[in-house]
Amino acid sequence: MEDVKIVLEIIYVIVFLFFFLFLLLELKRYYSIDVFPGYDTAIDDLYGAMKGIISELFKKLFGEEVKI
């Protein structure tokens, strides 16, 4: 039982860090905070692509455009 508890705690921490990273990236995009002004880094491009994929998935699942 102790092993299951440790695994669940690790999963919770990973999920929390994942959502925290997305929160930071969304704030960075919303407030236009750039390390290099006028230049999108690979992380920005990856984040934009992931948002587009999730938006397309929601559109296919729910039949309407969902703004993320």
C-alpha cells in the first residue's frame, strides 16, 4: 500500500508541474513577455502547436469551435 501512495504522489507532482508550466506559458503569451523581443522560441512554437492540436480535438469531439 505504501508503494501505491508513493506512485500517486509522484503522479500528482508531475501533473501539477505540467499544468504550472502551461500556466506560465499562457501568462507569457497573454502579457507578451519575451526573453528575446520579437522572436518566438522553440518553446513558444511548441506551446502554440499544442494549443492548436487541443483546439482541433475539441472541435472534432464537440462539433464546434472551442477557444482555448
